[in-house]
Amino acid sequence: MDAYRLDLTCLALADMFKSKSAEEVLEIFSVKDELTPEEEEDLREELKCALE
């Protein structure tokens, strides 16, 4: 796959998911959220700057 097609694919995927919540994306890919509430809170704290 050339760089142009890769860029277009990434752009299309980003556009598809930009308006979706994390829960919706998990559902689309049939992924179960396996984090405990405590693990999720720890992760949110660790990645706070990325979530702002």
C-alpha cells in the first residue's frame, strides 16, 4: 500500500470515529472493557494531559 492510500485510509477511519464515544468504539470492535473502576481511574490520572 502506498503512502497516499494509507493516509486516505487513516483519514477515513479518523473521520468515522471522531464523533464516537469510547464505549461506542469498543462496541463496534466487539471489545469488552476489562478494566476495573480503580484501574480505569488510575489510567485516567496517568493520561490526564492527553485527555484534556
